[in-house]
Amino acid sequence: MARDFPKNQSSAPGWMELCLVSTASPHVIVVGNHKGGSGKSTVAMHVIVALLKSGRQVASFDLDVRQRSLTRYIDNRREWARQNGQALELPEHRSLSAPALFGAQADLTGDRIGFCAALGAVQHDFDFVVIDTPGGADPLSLLAHGMADTLVTPINDSFVDLDVIAAVSAVGDAPCEPSWYAENVATAMASRGRVCGRSTDWIVMRNRQLRSGSHHHQPVAEVLEMLAPKLGFRIAAGLSERVVYREFFPFGLTALDPLEGRLLGVSPSLSHVMARIEVRQLVEALVLPIGRDDPPGSVGPEIGAMLDPQPPAAEPAPRPPSMAAAGRP
Ligand SMILES: Nc1ncnc2c1ncn2[C@@H]1O[C@H](COP(=O)(O)OP(=O)(O)OP(=O)(O)O)[C@@H](O)[C@H]1O
Ligand SMILES: [Mg+2]
């Protein structure tokens, strides 16, 4: 039984609003995990940019009212593109704290009404809605989980993160009992099924994996494989620990963007190329209703050229953001 949902459906966090997304379009992707710092905003941004680069219309929502990382990431992207005269794809973005969505009502009911109104406003004009959620069992985040056609859960490649999905202990039986987050996902999915009869494709991916060779023992991956059929998720190849995922935030750039040394102060490295490939593989693993021959984030000619055998460059960080503030990162 979920610990954080009210037991009485009439007082549940707005399950009837799930009717809002009972139609086939847009496809709603929620990036969620109650564990903080698992890579939700990073993954959300890369999925958004991958979809935009494939020509899809994307609306994005940031439900993290405190940190607003996705909103800041998108703001940085817009500003960096403006300052450098670059044409970068941008989603139609809504933040929970934006007046249009949040209004004067700071209570949950107001949030819920604002969120659902904003979602309703984009539902006919966009192919995809991507929702980034905060850590913790925020009621609005739980509601968003119930709206997901696709739920992506990044976990850091660690048993501490895995424990939020299923109880992990070396003592006693093998881990198989769902934990806090998995219980809430199950409740959200069940509510969604009741209200609109639609299912959720739940995908768990490991983030910040250390690159230690393909034959290296990967205990978290092995436990995930065991848990997947029991808890009802699929596993997607995740992302490695890479500078490109954490240092490009101030510029609003992603591994999928053209990485011009002229603008960034670093030359694209083999790590950039590998990051782009693993993001593409992640998006492909989501099996989204793209309906096109060109998969999102597909390897473009410039990357094909970079894949020619060459000694891997070191992985330098781009110039610091203080230089971006001066108009030239
Ligand atoms: N694959 C990666 N390689 C290196 N750094 C990463 C990677 N993924 C995320 N990070 C970094 O890890 C930190 C947490 O990532 P992020 O903010 O995306 O997580 P989050 O789940 O959204 O966190 P929160 O729960 O606080 O919203 C950030 O500093 C981010 O730049
Ligand atoms: Mg976040």
C-alpha cells in the first residue's frame, strides 16, 4: 500500500484530471523518481531536445517549484542562442512557478487547477508533453505520474538509489519487495487504468554509470533485471558519468547539439560523441510514437565524421559560465 497517497479516492490528488490526457495525443512523458539528484532534469532536457531535433512539437513542464532546474536549463539555452546568434530548438515551456500556471493560489488545489489548465491548453497542438518532476512524493508529481504514457525513471548506478524502487538488503531474502517509489508508481498506474483505461510504459535507466569495460560485474544492473518483471518496468541502457552532461547546463546545451569549439572554447571529444550515441539509444529504447524514419537524436553527418577512428581526446569542460554572462562562452 502506498504511504503517500490518500487511501480514499475522493480525496486523492485529482485522479479525475487524468481524463485530460485520455486521448491519444499528445504523448505524455514523465521523468520521475522520488530520489533526488538521480538525473531527472538532465534526462528530461535531453529527451526534449532529441524530440525537437526530430521535428516533433514539444511542450514541457517543470513541476519542481523550488529548484526549477529544467526551467533554468531552457532559459540558459534561449539566452545562449540569442547571445551567440545560434538557432537552437526550444520547447513550449511552462514552469510551476510561472504566474500563468501558478497564479496567486499557492495551495495544492490551485497548483492542480493551474497545471491541468496549462496541460489542457497544449494538448491539441503538440506531439509530446515532457514533464520533469521534483524529488519526493509531491502530490502534483504523483498526479503527473498518473498522466504518463511513458514514465522514465533514472537512478544513479548505486544500491542506495535502487533501494527507493525495491528493498535492497544483503541479509535475508533476495530483494524483490517494492519500496516507496515503486508503490506510488503502482498506485498511479492503477488510478490511471481506472479513470481512462490507459497503461503506462515504465522505463528504468541507470545514470552516471562508470565506464569500466563491458564485461565488468554490474551488480545494480543484475538486480534491476531481476526486479523488472515483478515490478512491471522495462530497462533502458542508461547514461555514463560524463562531463558533457553536467557542464553544459549554463549554456543550455545538450550532447545532441552541435558542439562548436569556436563557441564553447573546447573541441568536441570522443566523449561528446559517445554521449550523443547513448542519448540516441536511450530515446530509441523509449519506443515513442515518432512515426518517422528518422529516429530522434539520430547520428548526423558531423557525428559520423567524428566517429572515424581517432585518439580519444581528454574530456575538457567548456569555458566557465562567467564568460557566458559576458556574452561569449
Ligand atoms: N550522466 C551524468 N554524468 C555526469 N553528471 C550528471 C549526469 N546526470 C546528471 N548529472 C549531474 O548530476 C546532478 C543531478 O542531476 P539532475 O539535476 O538532472 O537530477 P534530478 O534528479 O533532476 O535532481 P533533483 O531531484 O534535485 O531535481 C547535476 O549536477 C547533473 O549535472
Ligand atoms: Mg530536477
